Amino acid sequence: MNETTQLWLRLGALGLFAVIVQVAAVSQFTVFGVTADITPLVLASAGLLTGAVAGSMLGFGMGLFVDMA
């Protein structure tokens, strides 16, 4: 398996894990009537580390998963 394939698999696993944590745990807590959202933090860090294309594709996928959950 080459490095590009490993990168996409790792980003997919990271995105899936972040969405599961977001839906199952983080969205249950409210601070001053507002729920927390870890999706932008994960996307910003992934985008800075891997580049604009990978970050935007991960953002589209995670947004789709969060909206469907």
C-alpha cells in the first residue's frame, strides 16, 4: 500500500471517529445553552497537516456524516 492510500484511510478513520464522538458524547453537553462542536477543530487540524484538497474532502465527508446522524 502506498503513502497516498494510507493517508486517505487514516483521514477516513479520523473523520468517522470524530463524527461518532461528536454525535455520541460531545453534542450531549451544553455550556450556556450552546452545544459544543469538535468537527471544525478536527477539520482545521487535518487541513493544516495534509493540505487543502484533503482537508476539504474530509470536511465534505464529515459534514455529510454529521448531517445524516
